[in-house]
Amino acid sequence: MQVSVESTSALERRMTVGVPVERIETEVNKRLQQTARRAKVPGFRPGKVPMSVIRQRYEASARQEALGDLIQETFYEAVVEQKLNPAGAPAVEPKPFEKGKDLEYVATFEVFPEFQVQGFESIAIERLQAEVGDADVDNMLDILRKQNTRFEVAERAAENGDQLNIDFVGKIEGEAFAGGSAKGTQLVLGSGRMIPGFEDALVGAKAGEERVINPTFPEDYQNLDLAGKVAEFSVTVNSVSAPQLPELNDEFFAQFGVKDGGLEGFRAEVRKNMERELRQAVKSKVKNQVMDGLLAANPIEVPKALLGNEVNRLRVQAVQQFGGNIKPEQLPAELFEEQAKRRVVLGLIVAEVVKQFELKPDEERVRELIQEMASAYQEPEQVVAWYYKNDQQMNEVRSVVLEEQVVDTVLQKANVTDKAVSYEEAVKPAEAPKAD
């Protein structure tokens, strides 16, 4: 087998492969012999058909099949011989083939980029330091109570925070518009659910009252036909209900799976969950900074095949998440290219760090991570056992741990500063980068 390789770009390779005629004929004859054992030809018993008849009837298809298989076999033999690492399937161009002569074809494909991860010392990391204080727990208890607010009918004028049951009919320039009318809608004043001005205009209304209000649709409203226009809504208030916060009692605690320990037991459980959330938030923010730093310090070219595969994965995820009667391939690739490139490059960089530092998943950390995830459930022992019986889930956890070990490896060399912050600031989602 003769092989020559040409680099047509940083990642693209054009490989010419020559397969000797002897190997072709060996493969063709092997297939003809297999066919002879099972071929049914009128006038002959199975397995007794003369080879001349077999060749006359089946040689063309056997040769076509053999050539296809040989291209596939020799391509992988050639890339191993040439120490190439293809990043996707090749585009194969067979040259005109003549019986009795060598087979020659050209395979064009991309290879994975070869690089060493560098620039660890240039990566600046701000690691947040925070604790869960008593005031933070008190604030969380208030949040939980508000999330479980019940509303009771009140015989008074509506205030912000009250829940109104309303009927309304909306018009623009005297004409009703689609989606502008409803009956029996529950609306909490101050929730911001309706367009600006709608809820404010109902403060002070009483049950049985009718009001005509004139809010303006925002200029950036999603329905361009309504954007910036003044509407007229005729609103009937059916009822006004005041919010009632639940008491911190055993009935309330039981809603969260806490059946013993009273208020102190519930506070302890809430604190434990907040501490877990804090650890995860700090870890996530550090990891994001590490990944951003690795990206900035290691610009690498992305194989088009890997980028295309990742774009397709993101398309499928988008369809699964948002639904609709649309096929993944109908979504424009441009919507996903930036995210796909980041994921592909980070995947290559993380894999190279693992290789450079010969990292392997720390099984003790794997168990700790599973136990931490399981602690959020009422029967943590059963959750841990379920993970250890599920190979796919275990592999996913090991991948997470290996990525954490990559982060730890970078932190050992990066420029890390610790910053003391409040619990609230530590768990607050990081702001998305502003577009230029």
C-alpha cells in the first residue's frame, strides 16, 4: 500500500492511497467463494455451481463491494501508519478504476489540532469567600414564606401585592386585538406580569368596580403590531384578595420534608441547603473564570467537522427544549456557531490538560460528589446506590470530577485572589458579558 499526505491548510490533509491489485483480487475472490457456497443457479445444486458461472453472474457486484470495503479499511490503516488523528469522516474521491490495475483514491479530511496548553500563570481568578449567617437564613425563611403565600378575599380597595380576579377587553383605536381580552384572570398587583401602567391603574379598585385604563405598549414589545401603541382596556374587578404569609409551624415545615425538630430543625435544614448552594455557586464562578482564561491563553483552530457536529447537537437541544413544529436542520447554523465553537475549543483544551498532566478521575471525589448530590433527597442512601448501579451516570459523574481536577490543576498555577463577599453576592448569577 502506497500513501502520500499533503497539508492543504493548518488542519486539512489530502491523503493519496494506492491499493495493490493483488489485494483487490484477493478480496474479490474471497467474496466470490462465499457467494458460490450459497448461490442458487438453475441447473446446479447449491454449492456445486462452477466458478466460471459464479464469476459471470456475480463478479461485478463482488468487485464493487470489495472496492468499497478496501477504501474504508485502507483509509484507517493509512492514518495509523501516518500517525494522523482525523477529526471527522473523510471526503473520498476514487480515481478511475480499471480491472487488473491498482486502486488509487484521494481522501480529504481534517485532523485534530496539535498543541500544548499554556498560559496558566496569566489567568487571573477572583475566588469569592462567603458564609451563611443567621440573617441570611432569616431572609431565606421570608422568601420561602412569600413563595407559599395564600390569598384570602378582602373587603377593601386593592393594594400592591394583592391578587385581583379580573375580566378585561383591550382595544386599539376602537378595535379589539388578538390576545387582548380574558375572563377570570388572576393578577398580583406589582408582579410586572402586564404591560407598564396596567397594574398601577388598578391600585385602589374594589370588587365589582369597572375601570377604563390606557397603558402604552413598550417600543420593544415582541408583537410589532402593538409596539409603542396606546391601548384602552375595560377592566372589571371580580374580587380582591390580600396575601397571607404562612406561619412558621410544623405544617409549613412538612411541606419541605422536615417533620422533626421544629423551627430549629427547619433552620438547620435550610442552612444546609444554602451552604450547598453557596459551594456550588463559588465553584461554578471559579470554573467559568478558569475556562475563560484557558480560552484566552490558547487560541486554537477548530476542525469544521467538530464545529458542525456541535452545531447540530445544539439545534437538537433547542428543538427539544422549545418544541414547535420545526426540524433541527431548519434552525440557522449561525445561531449556534459561537456557543458551539466555545464548547468544542474548551473540550479540546480540557482533554489536552488531562493528557499533559496525566489526570484520572479521583474515585474518592467521585463518591463525595455523589453523596453531596444525594443529600438533597429524602433517601440519600438509595440515590447513592442507584448511581453505583448505573454505568452511564457514573461515567457522567467521573467526567464532572475530571473537569474539576482540571480546574484545580490550573488554580495551582494561576493568579488567584480571594475576595470576601456576602452570601447574597456569592450566589448571585454572574452577569452575561456585554456585547461590543
